[in-house]
Amino acid sequence: MVGKLSTMRGGSRSTRPVSKRPPNWVVYQPDEVQALIINLAREGKSQSQIGNILRDVHGVPLVKPIVGHGVRKTLEDAGLAPQIPEDLYNLMVAATRLRRHLERNPKDFGNKRRLQLTESNIYRLTRFYKKRGLLPKDWGYRQEIVTV
């Protein structure tokens, strides 16, 4: 019965709008949204932070219907896109934290397993991004310290 209950959890999330057109209540033009994205990126905000700020502060539900492409493409056009995609970078930071913890606590087998799973995710994402062309073909994950 435990397996059945676990599949019922986590259903409360918002759904994306069906329409590909921007909502009629959005007051921003595409150029204004692009300028907001570029300004937030110059302040040092990540892509997910930019999306959250646009949603919560400026009332822009999604960038793609308004501008025609997402936040990453806008940052690439402006020359502000990070070299490593954000989700891969966050996994690398998590692996660094786990590795640092395991140096101090070598008997922590639970975190040793978590490090294995995290690095497995890193390798899988690396293959995906190489196929999509977001990472160079010769890029490889090195188990070295990433600034945390």
C-alpha cells in the first residue's frame, strides 16, 4: 500500500497555458521584456531567477509567447549566456559540496551514494547538451572543486 500512496503525492502544480499567444493582460512589448532580461542578467541573476523576477515582479507569465524565444536565447543574442547550462552547473556545485563533505566524513555511505547519483545525472545531462550543441563535443566533467 505504501507504493500506491507515494504515486498520489505532488499533484499540486500550476499548468502551462494552452495558448501560444501572449495573454492580453500583459502590458510589456517584446523589446521591453528583452531589455528586462538583459538588465537582470547584467545584475548577475541566473536564468531561473530572471524568470521568477519577470513572473513575480513584472507580471510576465512566460517569455516565449511574448518574445518568440526563451530567456537563454535572449541571453545568447546579447552575449550574456553562461558557458555551462544552469542545471548542469547546479549539479556540479552539489557534487562539489558532497565531495567536500565526504573528505571530512569518509564513513557517510548515504552521501557517497548521493554523490554517485549526482555524478550520474551530470554525465547524462552532459551527453544531452553535447547532442543539442550547447556544450562542445570535447567538454568533459572533471571532478574538481567548483566555486560554491
